[in-house]
Amino acid sequence: MVGNRRTPEQEEEIAKMWAAYQARQKQMWREERGDNKLQISLIRASDDPETFSTDYQAELHGFVEQGRADGLEIQTFGMAMDAVDAVGGIIGEFLVPLAQAVGTVGVGGVIVAWLNGRSGRRVELKFGDIEVKAQTPAEIEEVLKLVAKYRDQKPNLDEDHT
């Protein structure tokens, strides 16, 4: 580092480390998700409160509470920071059994309600090796049709293999 600035070599090394970290995270999520879970990533709008703010945490908890009230088995993920003034909470990443993603107990209504809470929100859904982004109720409906088709092609998805 020269003064407070990084050298191009340091920047390149940081970029490589970040790419490796992202690859490890993607693999970890893939393993956790397996073939029998739908990963839901709620992406904040540009004018949403910060992830760990009280208001945004209340919205994420509302998402989970509504899903559970609707009969979904939602697995949440959080982050805690180790410092006196640190914040933490759930991060907007969830897993739902693929068998529950569509049908009588479906996740679509909960996702649409969250999207409608503020303009500019979007969601990323991952299942198997498929990753899809959606921002409207119509897009959610189309993605859930893909999820249903995927689910119907896989045997024994009702079983939890984790």
C-alpha cells in the first residue's frame, strides 16, 4: 500500500480473494439447499432501510412470521458481529422445502407481499442448478411454475436430506 492507496497488485489480489469467497459461499448455499429446497434471497430496494436497521429487520421478521403462519417451514440465516456497538439480524436469505414452494401451501403470496411493500424490491430464487430473478407478481408466478415443473421431475423431494 502506498500511503492510504492500494497498489494495482493489491487490488487484483483483493478481487481474487473476493471472487474465491463468493464461489465458496455459492457452493455452501448449494450444499445447504440440495435438490429439495428453494433458496429465497430478498433484495432490498435502493431506498429501503439498511439490512440490520430496526425497521428492515421488522419487515424480514414479518416475512418469516407470515410464511410460518401460512404453514411454511422457513429456515432463516443471520449474521452477528462481535463488537460492543455491532448490529446483527437475519440477512434476507431463506430456505423453504421445495415441496412447499408451490401448491396449497405456497411461498408466492408471502414473496409478493414483501415485493409490494416497497417499489424496487426484487427476489432471487434458486433451486437445483437454476437461479432466477423476479420483481413482479407475474414473474413470481412464472418462476413458481418452473419450480413446480422441477419438483415434479425429481423423486422424493418431500424428504429432507439435510
